[in-house]
Amino acid sequence: MMKALTVFLLVTYGAISVLWVRNSAFLFSKAGGVIWFISICAGFFLHRMSGTSSVKSRRVLLVSNYFMVFLAVLTMVIYFTVSSMP
């Protein structure tokens, strides 16, 4: 069960990454932001609950979670930088 959730979450992260690169309007809408935030929270929760999983799968999940957080922070930095321009 945990492995299936991990794979689903990694596929979701892949889709978010593709949408981020393509500068998709859906990802930057309210619904996209909520899905992005929920997937990050679910990723950290799943990482915390997967104590008996292999070290490799836990590491992949942790790195991908932090990458999603990095993309979210980078998005906010870009947004505030662009919005402050005259």
C-alpha cells in the first residue's frame, strides 16, 4: 500500500514539475496551488510513515519532497520579483 502511494506521489511530482517548466496556468491557479500544497504535505507524511520501507525509496521520496518545496519557494521568489518591477 505504501509503495503504491509513493509511486502515485512521485508521478504527481513529475506532473507538477512538467507543468512548472511549461508555466502552466493550471498549476498557478488556486486549484493547482492547493493540489501542489497537499501533495507536499502528503509526501512528508508518507515519508514519516514509511519507517519500514527501504532506505532507497525513503531517500527518493525525501529528495523529491524537498525539490517540490524548492520549486514552490522559487515560484514565490519569481512572483514577488516580477510583481515589484515597474
